[in-house]
Amino acid sequence: MNKIENNLISSIKDVIKELYNVEDSSLVMIEIPKDNTNGDYSTNIAMRLAKVVRKAPVIIAKEMLEKLEETVEDYEKIEVAGPGFINFFMKNTVLADIINVVLDKKETYGENNSGDNLPILIEYVSANPTGDLHLGHARGAAWGDCISRLLIKSGYDCLREYYINDAGAQMINLGKSVYARYAQYFGKEVEIPEDGYFGDDVKEIGKELAIEYGDVWLNQEEGRIEFFKEKGKEKELDKIKRDLKYYRCEFDSWVSEQSLYDNGSVKKSIQKMIDMGLTFEEDGALWFKSTKWGDDKDRVLVKSDGSLTYLAPDIANHLNKFDRGYKKLVNLWGADHHGYIARMKAAIQAMGYGENDLEVDIIQMVRLVEDGVEVKMSKRTGNAITIRELCDDVGVDSARYFFVSRAVDSHLDFDLGLARKKTNENPVYYAQYAHARICSILRQAPKFIKEENYDLLVSDKEIDILKHIGEFTSVVADAAYTRSPNKICNYVQKLAGYFHSFYGAYKIIDEDNRELTNQRLGLLLATKQTLANALDLIGISAPEKM
């Protein structure tokens, strides 16, 4: 929240306490009207108070008006409008104060402490290390990375974690598949298991291992599948890390599912649930009483043959996160995991944690579309399109932006043709071109001299930019709290639009009016910095030339 909003909210709180003895701060809201004839800022507090104080909103607004005129700072006019809105018209010099705030803070503008250093762990992607990352992973990776950037900018103690699903039957099948490809390199007829992995990546790994180790494993059965499983996992995981880095997604922590078995965490968590009376035995299996915490049925932890369900290590994984000191856990899961949420949250609550200590954001499906037709396969390989192929096709900037520009819980049609365009139709190009255009102007401009006030910036288009820049920090805090990086995309489009409109209407470098030129250069520098900071929050570059 900027200085002006803080002042307005503080004044409104003081007035409603004095007039009506109301101290509920959640009632007070400030917004920027869409039509600037309704002021620079507006509040609907009179409507929100109507039921509380049993008066008509217009009467409340008029009663508050006189008091607000005494307490609000730096306003031109305060008026009551419509059914009870209170509109504030601020002095232009106050709105323009944001220029020097941005110029002083530079890359740190937008930082805030709304997170109050809350330890929060975000787990996302977490794909099995058995193949390439595809489009579903791409959307989750971009979204999770942007959430993390927003949380860090907003003062949360945020850890980005990738949970490596490297235990279970799929990993044994990976080992068998890699060995089959290894043996085939030497001309041996070894079949890949029916539920194994047939991709070119596995074939390439088998070839690499054949060249590196020779035929030593052809006649040595003991430890063979374990060796190829580990080598396959290592190479697949290295590729995943390379692709994610290329996609500008990096993680602070990589936690192995197998490590939770090896260090006894899975066994300990099951025993803890038994000791707490959270389980029962039936038909030779061990069950978790999950219906007590809102699940639709009880869940098996240990099957009658002694093997574990997926739930057992997943519980251990989440307890491990809490044990490391994280107070809030957020998982990003694909839409096919929707039914898994209730049992996981039940387990967390049963172990003594709060209902909201674990939250799960569901990532809906993505369709690639080109010329109105769905694209399912890579033209090059005939397989599903990978993150790397998509980035090579449309660029990392477009790939990331298109995935985070729309709420993650809605289905997304990714328009390949639009993403490739180098025109203002492409929202990425539109935003980046605003930044590059500002840089071009500044390269031709006289040297900017910082001023104490910018009293010549009085046009509607200049005021629109100033108010929008002033909103940035509160938008960042809100986007972090709601885990909605699409709000930053909306912000970027609006700021770019305000700039393009201003540029089209006014002469910025005017040799006959150097004072106005200097103030407008200050506005451009603040716009450029804010735009770059906003783009960085969604992992998009801010080019100086296009």
C-alpha cells in the first residue's frame, strides 16, 4: 500500500471510531476509480457501515466528510457521490512523489513485509524422473516459480522445493528399460517391460552407459537393475534440472522420496499414527481413519501384502516439511490429483496441524492451439511437446507469460501463433515494447536531473501512470497473499497501456520546455523501473532494444 492510501485508510479509521465508535479495520477499503472524474481514490465505507450504525449510506458519507476534510493530508477536494461513495481528489504533487520513491528504491521497489517472515514451503513440478517435462509441468513450473518470486518480494521466508518421486515400481521399470536399451546396443534381444519406458531419451541413456561402462553388465545379474535404475534416474534428473533452468525455474531444495524410506521417516510416521490411535486393522491391512477429518472414506496405509500405498510416504514427506520449521505448506498438483487433496489434508490435521496449514492449488489442463486446431504432438519427434521444445518455438518469455496470465484453476488454450507474433497483439511483446521504447527515448534524451517535486505532470494520462505506479507495492502484496501471479500480468498490461497512450499523446523531449521535459523523463524512468520489476516477478525479460 502506498503512502497516500495509508494516509486515507488511517484517516477513515480515525473518523469512524470518533463518530460511530467502530474499530473494525476490515471495513475500510480504498480503490482507484476507473473514471478519474470520480477522483483519484474512492471508498465505499459508508455503504459498509450502513447496517452497523443503522443510517443511510449518504447520511453517513456526509457526516464523515467534514471530519475527513480536517484529517486527510494533501487533497484538492473530497466529495460525496452517488449512493454514498466518498471520492478523494489529491494534489498532483503528492501523486508525483512516487517518482522519487521508485528512483531511490530501484530494483527493490515493490518489496513489502506483508509476509512477516512466515516460513512457507512451495512444492511444485515434482515430476517422476523417468522422462521429459511436458506442457502440464510447464504451467505448474511457471506458476510455482512466480508464486515464489512474489512471496520472497513480500517478505515471506519461502523455500522452493522439488519432491523427487524416485521410489516404487516406476523406478524399477525405468531400470529395466534402461538396461534393455543398454543390452540392445550390444545386439542383445532384451525386451522393454510392457509398462516400461520406450522414449528416445531412455534409448540415449542406454547408449551412453554402454559406451561408458562397456559390456560388463551383460553377464552380471546381481545389482544390475539397481545400477541402471540409479543411473537412469541421475541422467533423467540432470535433464529435468537443465530444462527447468532454461525455463528460468530454479529450486532451493530437492527432496528424494527414497531418502524418506532410507532414513526411516516413512516407518516412523506410520508408527506415530498407530501410537496416536489414528489407524485400525481390517482384512490384514492397516487403515487411516481419514473420515474423522472430512475424507469421504478411510484410506489404506499398508496393504495386506505388506506394501505401502502412495499415502504413507506422502504423509512422511509433509511431516518432514513441518519438522524443518515451515508453518505453511503449498502444493501445486495436476487436475488428476484433485481427489487426493481431502485425504492429504485429513492426515495433516490428524497429526495435529491446522486445517489451512496445507493448501493445494490445482493446475488445470492446457491445450496447444495453432490456427484454431489443437496441436498434440511435436512435429520433430512425433511425441508429446516438451518444455524445451515449446521454449525453442515461441521463446521463454512467451512460454512463461502465457502460462501465468490466466488463473491456474481454469483451462488454458495456449495459442502458438499468437505467442510467436512480434506485434502488439502478443501481450508479451506489447509489454516488452513499452520498456524498450522508454529505453530508446532515454538514450536520446538530455541528462535527467532529480527534482523535489514534479508539479508540471498534470495531464490525465500522466496522472494515470503515477497512480498505477503507486499501486505496485500493494498489487505485489495482494498477488503474493492470493498466490495469483496473473494479477501481475494484468498490472503489466495496464501500465504498458498507460505508457503507450501517454507516448502517443504528448511530446516528451521538448527543447523549448526543458523543465517539463525533465519531469517527464523522471516519469519515464519510474515507469521503466516499475515495468522491469513487474516483469521480473513473472520471470520475463525487460529488453532495452527490440
